[in-house]
Amino acid sequence: MRIAVTTPTGNVGRHVVAMLVRAGVRPLVLARDLERLDPEIRPVVDAIEVDQLDVEAVSAATSGVDALYWVDPPAASADPLDDYRSATASAVRAVEDNGIARVVFQSSVGAEKRHGAGEIDGLAGTEVALDATGADVTHLRCGYFFSNLELQLDQVRSGSLQVILPVDQPMAWVAPRDIAEVAVTRLLSTKWSGRHVQAVHGPEDLTWRRVAEVVSEATGRPLRVERIPDDAMRDGMLGAGMPDTLVDALMGMSTGLRDGFVAEQPRTVLGTTPTTLASWAYDVLRRQL
């Protein structure tokens, strides 16, 4: 089976590649910058440098592929949803041009809303478009990545996290490596077909207050969490030079998932994964502080 992996240097993709290699697979990796690939990985993969927003290039690169792990790349323009539309067009074109039979797509909790969840709306669009191709597709509806805390290192160092969600609202938190494990299991299994939605919810739902406590214990740094008004968060982003469209997309991922939002997939053994926030924070976050 020929398996292609996008974003092979990302928080999840690098684990996907390593797991496939350990399983005896030589994956095809599609990377925007091949220089970022781990030198130890290069000899055991086939690599093509390609921009995922380039429809023709992605189609050509995926010729002969049987299964595709697709991740919409991080938005790089002032209009994230436009970037998602471009990435979606590339994924659909690759599947249709090359008859790719199986796709595992890294989506998110909240994509089931289809509209009103900021940047997550872009993932919803990809889900809908991939469904329309007729390929066998599994959408991984992932919880909030532990690794997002690495984007808030300055706040962690200062001892105060600022959020706009209620600090006692529980939500799914998950380790990127656990997402990769589910993705690889789906890629290698031939026991499924059709359309599937697979929750990847981590080991337990956590509130922001509990997250602060866990990170404090794991890193040895006192940490508290503070809920600030939406306008204060927005003003801070605008003050940092972000355009309105980007601010709307980023804030929508929080504002769209509060006020009674309930994930479409309930927590079950199928979507519960093992890595705890405490172990991840001790192994990963502590070293960066």
C-alpha cells in the first residue's frame, strides 16, 4: 500500500511518519520545506517538496497513492478560511485525479457545527468536500492539542494564562502523538470503508482551571488562569498587528464552542487515548521553560 503523509514535520505528522516507518512502510511525505525533515527520517521515506495550496503540484505528487493522510496546512495569509478553501481544493483534486481510495483527515471537535466556529469552519469545509469525492474517508475529530500551550509559553512563564472560555468549562484535550497513533491505525487497517467520524478526545476532559493546576505541578511553576472579556482578547490581537479576518478566525474557535456546545461524538473507549497532560507537560513543556 502506498501511503502519502502531508505536514510530515508538524506536531502530529512527524509522529505519523515515524510510526509508519516502524510498521515497515516507506511513506511518501509531502513537505513545503524538505530541509525541515529529520535527517534520520530522510533515508527511509520518499519525499517531495510541494506547496499544499498548489492544486496541480499536489495532484502530480500523489500519483499512485492508495491512502492519504491529509492535514490542512497552517493558514499563512490574512484570510485563514481562504487558505483552507485552497487546501481543500488540492485534497479533492488529488483524490479524484489519482483515484485515491482511502483518506484519513485530521479535523477537529467543532467541525460538526459547519459554521460559526472560526478557523474550524475551514476544516468543516474540507470534511464536506472529501465526503463528496466518494472515497472512503475517516475524519478525526480531535480535541484541543496539548501542544497549543507551547504557543503560550510567555504566559506560562509569567504565571498567568488568559482565555475567553469559561475557566470551568470542560473540553477534550489530547496529545499530538495520540492523534498520530489513531491516524496510523486507520491508515493501515483495511477493515473499514465508507464515511467515518472518529473522535480523538485524549484521556479526560479538562477545564482551563484544571489545566493550570496540572501544568503547575508538572513544571514546578505556579500558574493561574484568568478569563478576560472577548473585547480585551480582540484588542490584544489587533494590537499585535493581526488583521481583522485572522482575529475573527482565531477567536471563533473559542467563542463558537461555548454557550452550550456539546461535541457530536460523546466520550467513549473509541475516542479516549492514553497520554495525560501531566506526563506531556513534564516531558515536553517543562524543558522549554
